[in-house]
Amino acid sequence: MNRQQDLDLLREKGISPEQIDVQLSHFSSGFSFLPIVAAASVEKGIMRVKDVDEEIFLKAWHACLQGDKTITKFVPASGAASRMFKDLYLFLDAGYDVPTTSFEQTFFSGLQQFAFFVLLDETCKDLFSKGAVALCEKGRYKDVVKALLHPEGLDYGNMPKGLLLFHTYPEGNRTPVGEHLSEGTLYAKNAEGRVNVHFTVSEEHRELFELLVAARKLSYQIKLGATFNVSYSVQKSSTDTIAVDMNNEPFRDEDGSLLFRPGGHGALIENLNDIDSDIIFIKNIDNVVPDRLKEEEARYKKLLAGVLVTAQQRAFGYLRKLDSGEVHPDELAEMLAFTENELSISHTKKFDSDASLKEYLRGKLDRPFRVCGMVKNVGEPGGGPFIAVNPDGTASLQILESSQIDKNDPKAMGAFTNGSHFNPVDVVCGVKCYQGNKFDLTKFVDPNTGFISHKSRNGKELKALELPGLWNGAMSDWNTLFVEVPGATFNPVKTVNDLLRPEHQ
């Protein structure tokens, strides 16, 4: 493939040659680890809301819902469910035919408890002339798994998680998509009864999401007393990143074309940026519970949102005061204390004049806000809350992944290993400024917080570049608050057997 063909491919994807140069330089130089001050804790950086304050925050959110703010639930939903069934794929390839591992035994002993069992049973009858239980009694366990995972069956191995049946209800079993619609009515329904929900999906499965919502939307609206405005977006091809070989030269496919790969969930900052809302809730597609547990979970969503609007209102008031030009030194000291004590931003600056202090305060206050729920660490994989040093020399609250931690730094590793809390991806975002204009969220990304992973294609090794993560480096320059929430609000489905846990039954 010649240079002109390369340029034509870049133009088609909306990627500039300059972007490619930057990406290639990252492969050569790598990414710096973030300097860590400490893990965030309840003593420093994580708010534990007292009962008396909880009511204040809940009232603040209720008042916001009655106002003119636009609120949206943003749900990344493009991920395939294949990893949910990893152990079942291993069973299909195993040299034995009956459940042997504890995972396999748990799956088959609980088979009839899965919300998808009725569909699976019918599929088994269509494919093998026997129901799922009858097949198991005949020792044909692998046929049951084939009916579940393979394209000629339910094809669950190739479907996105959002479209799988998760929970059982008398009126009809429900997918995560349905659960997110239902959940949204409890904390994101405005005074007119409208709930805005946005799913990021793959182009391949977009039509399936649209068909599912179209089929269920009216019945949900009648049952829940709400009107749903459901929208979708696809990760932009302009956020794809170039792959390289082990010598950091652009990787080319067998036809000579450059290979691009999706840039990871950090690419979704572009999708988030396109949403015209004041406040946006972010929650992963698989972290949903049945209706009987939703009220308690929703209470903490409203709490996080109440903390957000309360903090924003204070910042907005300070910014208007700075605009007025009439600020008393005591008021400047109050604003600085707010950034230090409420927003957990520390600095080593010496302000030689009120003008320099005002400039600093404006820079720190006039930014997007986010409030992130944090749960106590019980060994779950994923990132955690830290106090990290920023490019401008200040330190603030950040969510970091293990790839951003220097494994050779005992202090950093100690903080990462012994952190008291972890990130369940429970985020509420304020994305408009005090004048009511939308922030350009792409301006608040730290581009030096991506990471490089090793992959393969057609038997050849390659390196792939992941963009700064959506709630990591992509929100690096936001104002961040961490609030402790109960572990009961975190109920992800990482494997199919998680659906057998009491929280999902």
C-alpha cells in the first residue's frame, strides 16, 4: 500500500497524520507513571456522608429534578459478553464431557435459575429434540452450552451483555437495557416525567438495541409512569489508534493496509462530549439489580447527585463573585479553602498578588465536576481512588488503574495494594459552566495517561495503544469528589455464574 492509500485511509477515519505521529511517538517513548501522593481514604479525600447531611443532599437533588436542568443516564454498552462465558468455552474444548470444575458444576446445578433458561430450553429442543435438563440427564452437557453460545443457538457468546436476559419477572424477564430504563426513573426522571438514557453500542448491534427498546418501551412507560428518550451512539472511528509491530513500525495487514484498533473506553469521552445535558450519570451496563433492590441503590445515586449540585453551586457562586471584580481578601481565602478542603486540591504555589490568586482560583473552579462513588476494597479488580500529582504541580483526586502505577516504586505499589477503596464506576458529572455553556470535555484530558498493551493478529505480535481511560486520564483535569457508598450498590456480572448470586435472583 502506498502513501496515498495510507492518507486516504486516514481521511476516511477522520484521523490526521499529526495524530499518527503523536501516537507513534508514544510507542517509542512510552507513558510516564503518575506520581502518587497517597491512596485516597475516608481520612483524606473520600467523603463519608453523615445521616444529617444526607437529607440535605437528597433535597438538593430533588430540587434540581424539579428545575430546568437536562439529565441523562450514560451507559457504555458496546462490550461483548464473550468474557462472561470464558469458563464455558474452556469446557467445550476440554477433554471431558461432564462438569468437573466448581464453575461448571455451579453453572449446571443452577441452570434452571437463569433468566435465559426458558429460551435455552426451547433452543435445545429445536436443535437437539430434547430440553436442556433432559440433555444433561443424558450427559450431553456440551450440547446445552452450544445451544447457549453458538450462532445456531442463542448466540450469547457473540452478543453484547446489554441484550442478555439477566433477571426473572412474572411479566417477562429483563435484560440490562430494561433494568437501566427502570432504574433511571428512580433518580433521573424530571418534573415532566422524562428519563433520558444514552447507550454507546457497536455498529454491529445497534439495530438489535433499537428493536429491543422499541418492543419494550411502551410497556415500561405505562408500568413506570415515565416517558423514555433513548438515544445511541457508536465509538467514533477517529478515536481508533494505530497498531505497531515489535519494532514500533506501523503494523500492516496482509494486504499492506495500516491496522487500527479501538482506543478503549477512553474514546467514549467524545460520545460523552456530544450529549447536550447539564448532568450525566455514568454506570456500566452489567451493574444492575432486580427491582426489589433498586430503591436502596437509587438512594445513593441521588446522594452522589446531591453532592455534585451542592459543590457546583458553591463554585458557581465563587466564579460570579470573581466576575464582579469586588472580592474581599477574606472571600478569596474562603475560595482557596474550598479548593483545598472540599475539592482536595493541594498546591505549593506562592501567590504574590490577589490577581495571581484569582487567576489560580478561576482555573480550578471553572472546570467540569464529577462525583464518584467508592466502595470498600474487597479484592475486586479495577482502579481505585488516589491523590496524584498533576502536570501543573498541584495534586488532586484521581482514579488510577494498575497500568498507571510504577511497579518499581515501593511507595506507589504500597498505596495501590493497600488502598481502602476501589472504583465501581458510579459517576455523576456536571458538564456545563457557571454561565450555562457546555464544556468541551476533550480539553480536560491528560493525553499522557494512556497505556500500551501487547496483542496479536494472524499469529504476529503487535503493540496497541489505549487512550486515557474514560474515568481515568480522560477526566484528569476535572474537579473530583469521592463519596463512600455501600458495597451493595456494586453488583457487576463478570461471569455467567454471577447471575446466580442472591442479588441477581
